[in-house]
Amino acid sequence: MILYSFRRCPYAMRARMALRYSQCPVEIREVSLKEKPAEMLALSPKGTVPVLSVEGHVLEESLDIMRWALARHDPQDWLLRTDAQAAQQANALIARNDSVFKVRLNHYKYAERYPAHSREDYRQLACEILDDLEMRLAHHDYLLTSHPSLADVALMPFIRQFAGVEPDWFAQAPYPRLRAWLQGWLESALFKAIMAR
């Protein structure tokens, strides 16, 4: 079982977290995005990480990798199998993150590439989604329930990126619950393990 990964890629981060949590014995191969290995490109010509090669099969999308790993072992019920409504909400949160929020995050992070609006304007658009996450955390320690779910792990690397664009601003922003949630993940043994060099 081989995972082609890039340490700072948020998609690769969430795949590594799911694989580690589910105790899948995987060899992680760090990829240079400037010199992608031929063996990875042979498996996945699109050339993006993560890519998981397992038993003759190839998984090229981080969510597919996460769900595959959790199907093998999911002791905390990240897939929310016992709560169909929460599972639907998780899918909706992830879909919004991977489409709407990711675009707004890129505009905010690389505002100089998108001069139509200011960094502050792009930040405000992204904050519309953070407002919703902050509200959700008023009810539970995690986004949907009292324990981590697929949604928490899938979104966390992107919230981490957002927080890193203007750290001083984020530290003072009206998101105390979201900051605590993020800090909890950043300080977790799971996250530290998957970020080890």
C-alpha cells in the first residue's frame, strides 16, 4: 500500500489523517511537485496528490481514500453510520468546502493574482462560511456531533490554510469556537504524526 503525498497539501493531509486513524499500514512517498515521479504518473496521469495504490487498485481523490480507509476501520464512527441525517450534513459541508470555500480561500490567499477585489473582500466572502462553522460549534465540540466526523477532518486542513494567511487577524476574529476546534486538531497526536518529516 503506497500513498503518494505532499506534506503541505490539504487534500493529502486529510487522506493521511484518515489512513493513520484507521491504522492502515501504508508507505508514504513524499512527492516533489516540480519533479513528479514517473511511477506516480503511470498510476495517475493527472499528476495531483494524493494517490493511493493498493492491491492493484488506484484511488486518486482524497475523499475516496478517506472513505476507503474508514470502511476498513472506523472506531469513532467518523462516517456517522448511526446518524443518517448528520452523515448527509457531513457530505454537504465537504461539498461546499471543496467547491465554494476552496475558491474563496485561493482568492484570499493569493489576492495579488485576483486584483478585481481586495484581500479584505475575499476574506469577507470566505468568512460567510466560517460564520456557519462557528455557529455549528456552539452545539458540539465538533462540527456535527460530540465526536470527530469525516467533515471535521476533511475541512480542517483548509481552515488551517485560511488561518495562516493573516494569523494576527484570525487570532482576533469573532471565531473563538473555530479557533479552539482548529487548535485541538493542530495539537492532536494524529495531526502531529501525519505532519512529521
